[in-house]
Amino acid sequence: MAHFTKATSVKDWLNQRLAIEKVEKVMASEYWIPKNINFLWAMGLILMITFVLLLVSGIFLLMYYQPNVDTAFYSVNYTIMRDVDFGWLWRHVHGVAASVVFLIIYIHMFTGIYYGSYKKGREMIWLSGMLLFITFSAEAFSGYMLPWGQMSYWAGMVITNLFSGGSLHADFLVEWIRGDYVPAQAFLSRFFMLHVLLLPLAILGLIGLHFAALRIPHVNNQDGEEIDFDAESKKYLAGDKVGSKVMRFGNDFLSKDMMVVGIYLIFFFYLVFYHYGFAMDPVNFDPADGLKTPAHIYPEWYFLWSYEILRPFSTDIGLMAFGFAQVIFVLLPWLDRSPNTVPASRRGLFAIWFWAMLLDMIVLTAMGKLPPSGIFSTIGLVAALTFIGLWILLPIITMFEKKV
Ligand code: HEM
């Protein structure tokens, strides 16, 4: 056994048993962050905080929610919203956080794309990020089923129908996923299990992987500068804090991050108290009814762009286009052939590609919410074709990019 001495303080007692000083160094005071990064690099921490808000509010909701097709709707809309003290507050925190988390995920993703933070050595950060995106999408979808309102039921019906594979008629797969011919008790029970247990566990594991993937390459910076973290941290520790290009994560960088987090939380709670309605669909305030199809079935805003890629085509082509849209972002580190890890503004054609992609996804999102008829369906079709075309062009335009 190791040699233990009489502790001089609680910290010393803990240090002898858990090496807390070493852990603190590795995680905070000697975890080096470049100085030349802007507020967009706070999005990771904001995502972490929003995930904690989702976990805590979800635990409170779980105390009263009933995963049963006969009582689920009432447990949410009456018990939680009216009977339980502050139940409405937890529900609004949970609903708003579920929506806002996607806004931040998209900002975080597009920041990574703009600065090329998925390239050379950072592929694992990107891959784990994309796995988080997919798991968060599944988490949001399964949560949407739980109030067992009209949109829960019909969105569940439409999305699970996609697994029949169009002309493949893989109806057995749809029935297997639902545990029934239509969404019913087995469906609700399994989506409840996924939402409160399996997917949150997967997200926790993936966040661990995402953070581990950041350790060796470190975070990128806004100038596309290749920083020698060993040399710069030595400079910092030797006392040249001004000359060094890096700073400590804790508490120096964290204090800057907290400023952005503060502004975010004001915005977040403003939404929770004054504009929570945007995160809830009015149609979902009617209980699920398998005999009454709503006039328009559409997903939450964060899935609209991929929904619109599915809609303008015939069933089979639409499904293929949809499948393409789901996986293509994962392949970005390999489709971008350029040797440059610099901001898009210095990458010629890639800058046009970046802004065209962002704009196209905004157009797809807007069209996804509108009924697919007349001019809207034409715009939707053009935007979906543009999306596919941009991805085909990416390897070609980046292959010819000169080293800057
Ligand atoms: C939802 C859970 C997520 C959490 C908690 C999270 C957290 C973080 C944190 C703390 C950082 C370091 C600081 C920063 O750059 O903001 C980071 C970096 C990064 N994340 Fe995420 N992230 C998440 C999802 C994603 C997604 C969906 C992607 C996209 C694929 C992604 C891609 C990246 C990339 C490329 C970096 C490196 C940025 C750089 O080197 O400058 N992350 N993430």
C-alpha cells in the first residue's frame, strides 16, 4: 500500500487519496486554450449546460409522467401543467431547452465547418460530434412521442413509416420498431425507455468521447494558426503570460466563457417565461387519435431541412435523398480535400460553398414548414437539388485549393 501521512487539511486528505491536484491540473490549470478564439468557442460549454438543464428538468418531469397510452396525455397536460407546483416551469424549461439545444448545435457545427475544425487530427472530434447530433435527434424524437398528443402520434406514424423503405415494402421492419401495426402501448413504452435511459446514457458516453478527442489536437483558433502547445505552455509557465499564445482553461478561459454563458442564460430564461409557446405545437394539445389525421404533419423546426429533402421527390428517390442528407455531414473531413485549416474567408471557392450551404439549409427549413404545393414545392425541389449538388461539388472545388 502507498505511504499515507497525517493530513494537514481536507484538501490534503483528499489529495492523498484521489490526487485531486493532479486532476485539477490536467482538466483546468494546465489544459491549454489558444488566446485567439472568439465567443463562438463558448458554444460547447453552452451545449453542456443546456444538456444539464434537460437532465434536471427531465428528472422532475419523470416524477409525474405516466408512460401509458390512456394516461400519458393527462399526466402531462393536467397533472404536470396544473396540479403539481411549478410543474409548468419544469415542462417549459425542458421544452425550450430541447429546441434551443438544436439552435446551438447548428451554430457549433457551422463554426466548426467555417474554421475547418474537422481537419487534420480533429476528425475524431467531428465524428463524435456527429454521433452526438444523431443521438440528440433520436432523443428529441422519442421525447416528442411522450405527451401522446396528435402530433406525437402522427409524427411517430410518419417517421416509422420511413423504415418500410418505399418500394422495398419492409413493413415487417416498421411493425418490429412499433411492436404493433400502429403506434400504441408497446411503441410508447419503448420510446419512453429510449428517452429516459438508453439515449441519455449514450449521450453521456459520447460527450466523454468528444472531450477526449479534443485533448491531443486541442481546439482550433480563428486565424488558422498552427500552435505548438508544448512550447507555448512552457513559455506561459515560465512567466511570459503575455507573450505566450495560450492560456489556462481554468479559470482564465472559463471566466471569459462564463460571460457568454450569462448572456445565453438571460436569453434562455426570457424564452422560458415569455415565449415558451414556440417550442410546443398547438396540435399536440389534442390527445392522440388514430382516426383523425391532422391537416399538415411536420416535424419540429430542427428536422425541417432534412424533411424537405425527402418531400419533393417520389417515394424511393425521396428516401434515398433523405438517407444521403442524414449521413453526408459525417463524411465532411474526407470530402474536403483541401490541405488548409484556415477560416473559410481565406479559402476562395470554399467560402462560397459555405455560405451557399448555410443559406440553402435555411431555405429548406422554411419550405419544410409550408404545405408542399405551388411555388413552395418548386422552391423546395430546387433547394433539395442544390443541397445534393453542393456536396457533389465539395471534393472537386477543394481538390484544387492552393495551400495558403
Ligand atoms: C451536443 C453535445 C455537444 C457538446 C456538449 C459539445 C462540446 C464541445 C466542447 C466543450 C468543445 C470545445 C470548445 C468549443 O469549441 O466550443 C467542442 C468542440 C468541437 N465540437 Fe462539439 N459538442 C457537442 C456537439 C457537437 C456536434 C454536433 C458537432 C458537429 C459535428 C461538434 C463538433 C465539434 C468540433 C469540430 C469541435 C472542435 C472545435 C475546434 O477545434 O475549434 N460538436 N465541443
